Amino acid sequence: MKHDFNFHSHTYLCGHAGGNPIEYVKEAIKHNFSKLGISEHAPMPNLPNNNSRLKDSDYKTYLDLLNTAKIYANNNNLIFYKGLEIEYFKDINLYTKYLDDLDYLILGQHYILKNNKLKSTYALDSLEDIIIYRDTIMEAIKTGYFNLICHPDLCFYNILEPTSEMFESLRPLVKLAKELDIPLEVNANGFRRNKYENHPIIKYPRLEFFKIVKEENAKVIISSDAHSVSDLNDWAITKAYEFANELNLNIVTSLKFNYYENDR
């Protein structure tokens, strides 16, 4: 399968990545991509920002950079989408505002609310935590705001040996994603992190989770989760395809952009 797209890409504006939108566009053109989306970590008023997301004060700059990149992309036959990666919290009302400015939102749930306190998805450590994570994502995708579930198995990051019950608890999420026709992401950045952070196991993508995805025949999409321009089509993308193909997953190569519009 030809890899000629990416919808999960980050820029220098989040504080922990490099590159700007037009540099990504040029790299995509070099690799003969047909579609590219930039999806910076969104400003969120209830979440910490320790070089982890776009600042409110940089949001207009981000939009300006996206618009400039879109013109260049259009002039070079590359379809370009403007987006954000964002968490879901039912009391936050920014989603429609962002969708009025942009083409799409992808759901990257890096925090849950447990007992009215934030808990990082990188620190989840119990079945209860996993269920809260699952329920949050299921509530999120029912809103129609999101067209991709990023690294859905990130909830196992901090758990050395997740139980079969933990993996199985995500089956309802997989079924709902299939019902709503929203792809689950096979995230290539998990392979990069495993290499650079020297983990004894691959933290994500998790084989046990994606076996459930295969059983339910839910759709998946391969994403770079690029944090530098060179990540756009690198060795980790190849690894992600090998992982997905070994399981014979139902791979798609495009996203739908009309969920929210259908709800309005």
C-alpha cells in the first residue's frame, strides 16, 4: 500500500516538536504525498502547558502559518487540511469554535478526570483508570467533533503487563468506533519512542489491543504523529505498516471531514 498521506503532524509551536507547516508541505511534496494535515496540540484552558501544546497567544500565528502552507500546497497539487489534536472534556466548549476555524479535530486523550482531578494518560495504572479513559473517548466520538482517535492504546503506557481484562475493557470503544466509522490510529511515534527512550517493550501500538480491533474489523489508519519534518515518511512508518499488515488490519488512507457538519 502506498503511503501518501498524514493527518497527525506537529510543529515548533507546541514547544516539543520542530518544523513549520510549509516545511511539512515541502517534505510531503518530496515524497509524492496526495494529502497532508497539520494537527498541532490545541490550547486547552484546563490543562497544563509545559511545552506540551499551542499557547493561546500563538493560535492566530498558527492559523496564519496554516493558510500560507495551504496556498503553497494547492499550487503544488497537494490537498492540505488544517487541524488540531485535542483532548475531550464535556465542560469545555471550544470544539465548535475550533471547527469553525479549521477542517478537522483529532482526538488525543492525554488526560482523564478521576475524582474531579486531572490524571495523565501516561500515568494510568488500574482497570478503573482504563475504563474512565474508554468512557471519555466514547463520549467524545459521539459528539461528531472528531474524525480520528489518536493512539487509542496510549492508556497502557504506564502499565508493564496489562491484564486481559484491561484490554477487553476497550472492546466497546472499538465497536463504537466501527459503528461511527471513525478510524483508530496505529501510531508510528510509538516505535520511535521505544527506540529513543530505550523501553524494554513497545508501549504502543499494543498487539493485544489491535487484535481486538482486528476481531471487530474496525478501521485503522497509519499516522506518523510527526514531531519533526523528517518523521513524515520514515522507518517508523514502515514499521507501523508491518505491524498492521501482520494482523491484516482494515487499513484506510483517508479521513472523513463531515461528521460535525452533519450534526449542525
